[in-house]
Amino acid sequence: MPSLPPAIAPTFPPSGGMMGEPLRSPSTLRQAVVDRLRDAIVSGTIAPGTLLRETALAASLNVSATPIREALGTLASEGLVEIEAHRLKRVTPIDFPATRDLLRVQWELWRLGYAWGMGHIGAGETALLDQAIARYRMALDGEDYAGAIAAGLDFHTIFITASANRELLRSTLDRRGLIARFILLHGLATLTTIGLEQHQAILTAFKAGDHPGVLACLDRMATRLIAIADAGCPAASDHPSQ
């Protein structure tokens, strides 16, 4: 097993922080801790592979160890944190072959969500799709890449939610953080006007009733992202079983 990096804890602003507002208690405390830690991991503020110490994180956020422990458990279920032997915790490293596999699986799940959901998109959902495109454009204009990623993922989630399949929705929502982190740290090339145009092409095809065209646009978008993971993978000859 490769050696692990030293444990660190980020210093969070006493108020505002990554969520823009102070932690509250009791009902919102756990979720606030989850959100702050998730934001720090997705943005790379807490780097991939970093060891996580509950006491240090608790001191940084001025909370007890209990919500930290609960938050790390939630983030582990999302794939952003690994809990290893002896309860050692670290930010999940970015493994390109594993990320490629993740993206391939998510691509197929998103396709299902689109196929099952398109027939249930009404005026309200269409308005939300328009809003997501507008948010994507504004985020790009402001070089807010995390905001652009969130808008793009929200766009896809609207179609998946319309499928009314709770298991499909859960399976995709649980991996949004991993996908967002990969794009932010390794896939910024996808966050251009081309990426915006791909989302707009999906919406244009949908409004025209061209459901095969929607899926074709989605396929092109996914292929572009998977290619980035492929580029970071070892040569295929090193992995004959793949």
C-alpha cells in the first residue's frame, strides 16, 4: 500500500465559510458540516488523499467530534471519503481508471433517467431547465467554475428526477460530488462555451420533441468527459483484462 500523506485540517472562516453562513444547531448542524466538508473536498481545498482527523476538523469548525464523525460517514457513502483499517479516514484519491468506470456507469444511468424522464417533463420542469442554462452561462461569465458544474449537474438531475425512479435518482445524486470534483480538478476544459452549447443543444432538441437527438447530445457530452479520464489512465497494454 502506498504511503499516505500527513493529516491536515483546513482553516474555515468562523462565519460564512464555503456555505456563506455560519453553522447552526441543532437541526441544521450536521448538514452544515457535511456541506462545508463536501465543498472543501470537491474544490480541492482538502486535497485528494489527505488524512482526516476528527479532532482537528472539529476544532476548525468549532463543533464537537460527533457531527464531524457523522459527516465523514455521509461523505464516505458518497465516495468522497475512505474509511480504512483502524478507522483511518482520508479524502478519496482520484484514481483515473476508477473514475473512468464511474463515468461510464453514470452515463448509462443518466441515459436511463433521460429516457424515462423526458415524457414527464412539463412546463415547470422546462422553466427549471432554462434557469439552469442561464445559471451555467452566468457562472462561466464570472469564471465561477464550481457554479457552472453545479448548474450543469442540476440540469441533468431535472430529467432524472422526472423519471420518478427513486433508486435511479439516489444512485446519481450520491455520485455528484465525485463527478464535480473530477471536472473541477481535471476537466476544466469542458467548462467552456462548448460545454454550455452542449447543454443548450439538449434543451433545444427536447423542446423540438427530438428525444433521440437529446440522447445523442448527452452521449457526445459524456464521451468528451470520459476521454479526459481515459487520458489519465495507464496504457491499455498495462491492463490486459480491461
